[in-house]
Amino acid sequence: MDKQKSSCKEDAKVVVPVVDLNKCEGKKDCVEVCPYDVFEMRAITDNQFSDLKFVAKIKTLVHGRDKAFVVKPDVCHSCGLCVSACPEKAIKLIRI
């Protein structure tokens, strides 16, 4: 078994990662570290952009409007690698 996968604490469908788009600067650390491919990078929509706080809008424009999105929440195993890897502390694991 993959070393990163063996460090996971829960079965799938116990927790889900949640990304705070106001904090995420699209640096891809979560995408690169997740052993289950839970995240993907993509540009935020105009509606999502308009909901951001002022400072987050500026950072988003500087970083090309890309943000991390949770695309496979049902396969998250709560290893916490994404939380540790995120330099902005934009990810939380929430028990469902």
C-alpha cells in the first residue's frame, strides 16, 4: 500500500475537506499531496469571485483566478495531508 494512503485515519465518507476560497491562493499543494485525487485546480466563476472579500479578490487576480476545488469528497480518508500542505490554511476537514 502507498505510504501516504497508509497514514489515513478514517474510512471514506466520514469527513470531507472544505476549501475557504477567501484564503486559497491556488498554489496546488493540496492537489499534489492528496493520495486520493480529491482536489483539482480550476478558475473560479464570476459569481464566486464576486462573493470574495476585497483582499481575496486582489490575491485571486494576482494568482490567475485558480482555486482548489473538492471534486471527490466521497473518497477522502482524513489523512490531513492537504491541511498540512496548504500554506494559507484554507482547508478544513469536516466530519459528515
